[in-house]
Amino acid sequence: MVHFASMSPLLVRIDPDPAVAAILDDPLDPDFLDKIHDALGPTIENTAMAYP
């Protein structure tokens, strides 16, 4: 299962967003959760997207 699960990012094809990458560069920011939610919207709440 791990082998197939590890292919998930290749199958889903999520293009990196520079704004999101900048937020992820500072995970200790006290406003991190609000910023990432604002950048990604409701997509961040979709647990199916957690792995890819």
C-alpha cells in the first residue's frame, strides 16, 4: 500500500502556488493557520487532499 500511496502526488497533480509556498516557509508564524486557510480556501479542510 505504501508504494501506491506514495504515487498520490503524481496522480493528483497539484501545481505549487508561490503564495502558499511563502506561507509554508514560516510554519511558526502565529497567524499560520489563518493565512494558509485564506490562501487555499475550503480546500484545506478536505482531508482527502492531506497526503498529495
